[in-house]
Amino acid sequence: MTSQEFKKEFEERRLKVEEAIDRLLPPEDARPTIIHKAMRYSMEAGGKRIRPILLLAAHDMFPSEADPFPACVAIECLHTYSLIHDDLPCMDNSDLRRGKPTCHKQFDEAMALLAGDALLTYAFQLLAEAYESRPKIAAGLVLDLADAAGSRKLIGGQVEDVLGERDGKMTPEKLNFIHHNKTAALITSAVTMGVRLADDYSPDKLDVARQIGKNIGLAFQVIDDILDVTSDAATMGKTTGLDAANQKMTYVSLYGVERSREIAAELTQKAIALCQNLSPDCGFLKALISYMQNRIN
Amino acid sequence: MTSQEFKKEFEERRLKVEEAIDRLLPPEDARPTIIHKAMRYSMEAGGKRIRPILLLAAHDMFPSEADPFPACVAIECLHTYSLIHDDLPCMDNSDLRRGKPTCHKQFDEAMALLAGDALLTYAFQLLAEAYESRPKIAAGLVLDLADAAGSRKLIGGQVEDVLGERDGKMTPEKLNFIHHNKTAALITSAVTMGVRLADDYSPDKLDVARQIGKNIGLAFQVIDDILDVTSDAATMGKTTGLDAANQKMTYVSLYGVERSREIAAELTQKAIALCQNLSPDCGFLKALISYMQNRIN
């Protein structure tokens, strides 16, 4: 797949995801309107839609009669809820996200708290509603998403991140725990959810999907750490250099930019090598993984 | 069923629910321990366990091979998350809940936010995991619980409650919306989830369960409004008289205590009359509904 072909396909899928978000979220005029406005405000604030597009890439590799878009919107709701709550004053206290006021700045703290709660809840409601006639798929998708988002993974990573910043006692082992759980777990579930939508799949395909997701997810976070040092606010849509200013332990502070780049490249190569085991028809997924390694924001 | 028989059965079920909560929540020593401590702290802080026991009562009326206790714990996780987030400084800013420090007082605001998020997420994870081999049940339970907890119901009721207190423009219509959604929706899902666990049920049973739940749920909130006026802090385990002090519109402020009692009695009678349509074997459910009308805290 040429770079141009990839870009075209990526953009097509991204637009379909945007369209699905608009179509599948509760309408802005649903009562009470303010919560539905807040949910849509944060969901429509942009972002690369990496998780839904990864889910589509995995889904496309298997015969499937199920519509993947509700699952795409569900995982994006989950991701967006986690950002809204992370930005709250009692957490990171961030005013800007993707160059726009964060949810609690645009609305207020109570509404941001509830909009996050509502998006988290809606992720599961949407899966249960949209796949009601295919309960095995519905239940499998809920299982993967809730597991990734739970207190041992996404929330657990966030907890250790908060505690590590507070007590300053960060270790490479803790950093690894945080990256694996706060970032890689949800990215992993994007790949496994794509597989779960297939008409039929063997359990070993889920295992391969998990391994691919883990490598991509960790690479994604290492690259985030690098970009915080090497990029600028205009490109990133958020303040950069915060990790260094906060003396935060990152892959870059531990291993330096060059070695971090090598680590990200190794993880990316591992993930790409595994794609063949998922399906021979893995051109777009491989190109997507490379794109994620080379992203600039 | 005599009052003594009811009390014995109620207490037996309550103890089983307590045991299931202890057994099914992630262990306190799971990493990161602090979040699992906070989740357990709020889940083990007491409470009447009305929702799980209502779920058991509905479940007992139908032949069912499915274990109802994971569903009981899931609905209690959902209820507890909503209390933790309602108590936060940006919401009701409450220091006490059931006579004990609220989660953010015992831990801190960040941990209470995350413990609430984690319990909400775990409710769905538990349903998906525990009923993995019965995906139709798993998906149906997720559907009912997420629908009740979402932005149009539980969270929607909370939003209108917050806004009503802020702008002081409460109307009887808004009060009705709040009570139906903030309180009655989750109580309704307790009854429907009990039915969903049956080996087999006709769709009209779910409708009956919804009608019963709606009447019980509304009665429950009317009685809460009455108790805020007629009970005391020691009995309730929380500050009473707050509604009047805050000039909050309630059933009592609208209709007075006596008329509110009549309304609660009418709703209770409606619910009890419907029980027969669910199953002739409805003795415990009817007794439970009466108990809920006559509760003192």
C-alpha cells in the first residue's frame, strides 16, 4: 500500500467515524439538552480517531456481517470520558485540550463530571443496543471494553500516575505499569473488538490481536513522551514540554530521545510482524501501525 | 407472608448480598491497592441493599439457572458510584454518607472521582464476565442497567436537579422528571434485571416489571422526601431537613406531608396489584414493596 493510498483510506475511514459519532450520540436537543451538548462538545473536539480506525482495520480483516461503527463510537466515548475526567481540577487541572477549552472550562465542573460519566455509560449502552440481535458480539465487546477501562487497567494506570506525581517516587517499573494500563490497554481493546465483530474467529486470533495491541499501545505512549519534548504547542494542540517542566518520569527522561525512538521502532516492528498471523489481508493495518509510529501530533 | 417471615427472608437475602459484594469486588490488595480500597470502602459502607434485594425478589419468581448475585453486585456498584459522584465538592459537597465520611473525605477528591468511575465500569465488566457463557442474559442486563444509568435517565435527572437548585426555577413537571429519572429508573432496572435472568420470559413480563418498578421507584423518592422532614439524622445516617433549609422543591413542599403519604400509598398499591401479573408466586415481592413504603430510613 503506497503512502498516498493509505492516506486516502485513512481519511475515508476517519470521515465515516465522524459521521457515525454524529449519528449515534444522543441528539443535542434530547432532554436535558445541556448534558447532551457537553457530551457532543467533547466528542466533536477533533482528535485523530486512532482507536476507532484501528478497530475498523482489524474488523476489515475478517468476514463480518456486523456493523462496526457502533463499536467505533463506543470506544471513542470511552476515550473521551477519560480525557474529560483527567482534565478536571482535582486531576490534571487542564484548561486546553486539542486547542479548545476543556469540558469543565466550556461548561462547568459539575457538568464535565456528569458528561464524562454519561459518555462512559453510553459506551456500554450503545454496544448493548446496537448489537442486541447479536448478543454474543454485544457481550464480547462489553467484556473487552470494560476490562480495558477498569480499575486494574486504564483507571489503575491513572491512579499510579497521579500517585507517582504526588510522591515523586516514580520507578521504571511503575512507568511501565502506567504506560501499559493507562494507554496500551484501551488501544489493545480496539484491536480485539475489531476481531470480536467477526462472524467467526478462533480464540488464538484474539491472542494475536492482544499482542499486536500491546506493542502498538506501548509504542504510542513512548511516541507521546517523545513528542512532548520535540514538538510544539501549535502542532500538538496542547501545551508541550510539560513532562520536563514537571520533572515527570517518561521514556525520554529515562532513556533519552534517541533510545526512545529505537524502542518505539522495535515495538512497531514487532506489531507489524504479528499482523500476518491475524490475516494475510493486513495491508491497511500494517500501514496504520507505521503511520502511528511516524505521527507528528 | 407474616411480617416476621418477611424480616427473616429479607435479612437472609441482605446477608447474601453483602457476602457477594465481598466475594465479587476486586480484592483490596489488587494493584493499585488504594483504588480497590476506596471502591470497597464505599461499597461496604452499609445501606439497605434495596436494589439487589428487589432484583432477587423478581428473579425468584421465575425458573432460572443463572446466578443472580453478580447482577445484584453490579446494580449496587452502579448505585454506589452515583452516590460517590453526587457527594463530590462540585456537586452536593457532602461530608457524611450513612454516618461515615464520604469517599472524597476518607480518601481525596481525585481518588473518589476515580473510585466512582471504577465502580461504574466494574458494573458492566462484572455482568459481561459473570454471564459470559449466557451472552443473551449478559447483553440484556447491560442494556437495562446502562439505559437506566444514562444521560436521559439517572444522569439526566441529576442534571436537572443540579440546574433546578442553581436557578431556583423548579416546577412540578421538573420535579417529576427528576424523581422518575434520578431515582425510579435504577429501581425499575432492578426489577427488569431480575426478569432478564429467567431461563425464559415473554416480553410482556418485562413491561409489567417496568410498570412495577416505576411505581415503586417513584414511591421510594416520595418517601425519601417525607423522611427528610419527619426523621432525624441518627435514624437516617445523614443530615435531615436539608430540603427545607435549601428551599428545595420536593413532594412535601408541593403537596404537604399528608398528601405525599397518600401519593406514596397509592403508588405502592398500584405496584402491589401488578405483582400478580408477573407471577402468582409474588409473596416476597409484595411484602418487600410494603416494607419500602413503611421504611423509617
